[in-house]
Amino acid sequence: MKLQRKNRRALALGALAVSGALALTACGSDDTGGKDNAGGGSSTAASNSSIKCDGAKGQLLADGSSAQKNAIDAWVKEFSQACGVQINYKGGGSGAGVTAFSQGQVAFAGSDSALKPEDVAASKKVCSGGQGIDLPMVGGPIAVGYNVPGVQDLVLDAPTLAKIFDDKIQNWNAPEIKKLNPNAKLPDLKIQAFHRSDESGTTDNFTKYLKAAAPSDWKYSGGKAWQAKGGQAAPQSSGVAQQVKQTNGAIGYFELSYAKDMTTVAIDTGASAPVKATVDNATKAIADAKVVGTGSDLALQLNYATKADGAYPMVLVTYEIACDKGNKADTLPATKAFLRYIASEDGQKILTEKDYAPIPDAIISKVRTTIEGLS
């Protein structure tokens, strides 16, 4: 009897050792060499401990919003390290992402504007028995960056922005800009306005703001494709930001995380003071959004014309687009696990570190519930 107990105990200990080794292999393997494991552990391994892999394997292809790419890159690093899944997110723009999703080329897509009825209809061909749905995941302000020597605290309002990006105000010392900036030394310098060359949800949200806040000065119908006159085009948020950084007299729009090392415009909304593009100020505006999607779709309606103190009105919400039903069997576990992670409390915390705004609790809790039902 004693011998049998010893054998059982030895077997149990052996099983624990094997399972522990397997757990470490599954959740701690990466291609960064031994540096992360020096000293018996790392903060990265600790932060990964809450990620549930749940059978995730293989690789995922995804495309879409370039505005969220800095967030996606950070999430992919954590998730891939924990679960060993390779995720290739191209970040080719919202239009490219929705097209790729509708053609069944990607497991999920990112878009800075919700699916249109024709997009939903197209998605039904690839989502067997279901359709594409919008899951709000990343928030943030659309910053307006500029490159004007000697001008550090520029204030603009919606009508002036509309005229600048419609080629109706062409010089930095124009009367409209002087009126908003009486103490600034505005140079006699030509304005170089940059917009997106690709179809972009950032463009869609930027022009929705101009339509809502300056309807008499912005007469275009809006959408992902740029419609206004004049200006110069560059691809993706990174391309517009790069042009603004290197061009004297430039101005352009992009997500705040692309505004590193440059000055950004404060918006005169009619509130008690001009509002800067910050994560906190964007969150105040997003919290005012309403869910207007039906069923499991969680598309939001934003209030671009807000005049609330401290609310930055030029915001976007990036949606992850996935099939509610009919996901491919070989990619569903990884898609679901990744979306679950980025919607989690730990996933949303990363957004603030990367100059994005987390989705407010009342909305992200609905996202988490919806993700669990994906099939």
C-alpha cells in the first residue's frame, strides 16, 4: 500500500511538472530570445497572464483602419506572445478593410465608420447564416496637426477649418485666422493642406464634424473618399502626419497617436474655452454617443456638434468588423480570443498608453457580451 501511494504521488507530481511546462510553453514563447526571461520572469509575461487563448492557433489576416494601427500593433505583440498566434494587420485604410472583409479575405477588419447597408448586404455572402457587425473598440480624437514656425498655440473653429480644407483660406495670416488668434505672430505663408488619398474612416469622421459644426461652409455629402477642392493627398494617417512634419505651412488631420512631436490645433467649439485634442477630452465626447445599431450590431452615433466644456468634438470610434455567425472554423477561435482580449480591461488599458481613448464602460460591456456569442 505504501508503495502504491508513493507511485501515485510520483505520477501526480510528474503530471504537474509536465502541465506546468506546457503552460509556460503556450503562454510564454516568443521570438525575442532569452532577454525577457532573464532573472526568472518579466513584466510582459505577467501582463499576458490574463489572456485566454481558448484554442487559438495558426494565423489571422486582417486589414483596415490605419488610425488604430498603433493600438493593434501593441495588442498583437501581447496576444501573440501569450498565444503563439500570428496576426498580420495591414492597416491599409478603412475602405480597404471593409472591401477585404466583404470578399472573405480577412478574419476581421477595422473601420473608423460603421458598415453601410450595402456593406452589410455584401457581408452576408461570406458570413454563412449571419452578417458583419460593428464592435466599437478604439476611441480617440482626430488631431489637426500643423507646421507653422513661431506659432505654438493655434486656435481654429469649424468654419475656419472648413474654409482651409476647401481651399477658400489659403494663407496663414488670413483675417479669419487672425481673429481667432489675436496674439499670435501669424506669418505671410501659404497654407499646405493635406488630406487622405485612400478611402478613410478618419476622413469620414473629420468631414462629419465639419458638416455638423459648419454646415454653411462645408457643402459636401461626406464619406470615406475626400471630396473637397484643393489640398494635397497622402496615404494613411502615417502618410498625412509625415507630410505635415516635413512641409512648411502644412496642416492635416489624423488620429492623435500620429501627432507625436508636432503642434496640434485647439478647437473653439463655443464652450468656455478652446478644447485641445487629448484622450480625456475625447472620452467626454464619446461618452455622449448612442448605440444605434440593431441586434448584435453596436454602431454608435456621435455628437460632433457638442459645445460641452472640455469635450473635444472631432472624435472617431474604430470598429472591429466580424461575422456574428458563420465565421470560418479555422479562424474563429483565434478571432474570438483576440477580440475578447482587446475588449478586456487589460486590453483597453493599453489604449491610454498609446494616446487612444478607451471605450466607455457602458458600451464596452455590450461589446464583451457580443464577442462571447460569435460563432
